[in-house]
Amino acid sequence: MKPRVLVPLLAGLLAACGEEPELPPIVWEGEHLRFGTNADDSTICAGTLPYLDEVVGHLGEVFGRPEAVVDYHWVPEGTAEFCETEAMGCSTEQGAFSRYVIHQHELIHAVRHPSRLYQPLEEGLAEAFGDDWDPPPYPFEGKIGDILRNPGNYFPGSGYAVVGHFVSYLRAVHGLEPLLELDARTDYESSFSGTEAAFSAAFGVSLDDAIADYETTYPRCPMRAYRDKAVDCSRNVLPAPAAFDEQVERVVPLACDDPTVLGPR
């Protein structure tokens, strides 16, 4: 008799597990971003959401998705209800979810959805176009060849910093187009051997040769140096001194209600 009791019970549990959680309500809408949260959005500084809206617009242009609109959900209490596991953030068909108000890494995934590179390179792309963490959440540890061959040993974890740096190298040396070509030839679950072949076709060099050049010629630098800063630099244009000994004064507002101030991180 016991199996007859367990079967309907199991079916009920599976049905319950299949129910999707209610999404946080949308509290702000821009041209490219819809922002949802159940948290107190009055703590968000005035420039933050317009900045994120501009970031999504920039990413849409970069990745050929100019019409992209991202639903971004701030869930400071945790992401486990919306992500496969508890994490700082994730991106799904329902949009991006994060414990942080500003989490550009997840915006890259969301703008590019459903496109996905081979896992380490997809995460590296999101790092190379992502956040200016201080301090960064993960140390720069591991060899890029090992991470590409065995990503399960490094994700989630220390692999992010290295793959972000490697993708910044690929972009600096080869440009973005080969990465987009590789994107068309691979997906998140691709095998390493399949990615190797696709890499050679997209870049015109072998992955081993690219790694060797990267490791011998590309200087190691922090994320804030190698990440894409197009939006940030466009918003912070400073006048240059007219003479060698001339000083330029700059007043930096810190009030949270100032339209140029971002936060909280």
C-alpha cells in the first residue's frame, strides 16, 4: 500500500515545484530597462537606474540587439527563489536577478539571451563588459587553459577573473567580431573539443596559440582597467588643462539625490 500513497504525494510535490515564484513588481521603466523589486527603492540613488538603462542601450548596440529591453529584478534578500542555486545573480528567460542594485555582469547575459558562448567564454564576456567591483568578488587564480578545459572546477568561483581578462585580450587583439562568430558556433554546454575547432574557424588561429600569446604578451591588470568603460567614460568627460602647470578643479557630488550619483553597490 505504501507505493500507492507515495505516488500521488510525489505528483503533488512535483506540481508544487513546477509553480514559478511571483516576480517582484516593476517600479521603474526606462527606454531599455524595467526595474523590479519588493525592497525599499527609495534607498537607490537618483542616477542609478538611468545609468543602468544607458548601459543596456549600449550593450544592445554592441551585441546587435538595439531593441533589447531587460527586466532587472533587485532581490537583496537572496536569489534562490529565482535562480537554480543561491548566487549573487543570474539571468533567465524572465530577466536578470541580483542581490545588488548594480550588477552589470547579469545585464550582459540578459541582453544577449538566448545566445550563449561556451560557458567559460560566456562568463568571461560578461566580466569583460561587466562591473567595476572594489574589491572584486573573486581572486585572479588559475590558468586559462585549465579553466577552459575543466570549467566545472572553477565555476562558480575563481574562474571569473581569469576568463574576463582572457576575453578582454581576445577583444583587444582580434576585435569583437570573431567572438560573435564563435558565439554563433558554440553554446553554453558545448564541449571543449568542439569549442577548440570553432575557435580556430572564428579567429583564424588555434586556441593553443591564442593562449600562448595571451600568457606571454598581455599584461595582468585589474578588472577596472580591462572592463569596457564606454558608458562610464561618456558620462565623465573632463576638460584637459590648457597648459602644463594648469590645474583643473572638479566637484564630485555625493548626495544620493543628485542625478549623477550611483548606488548603493
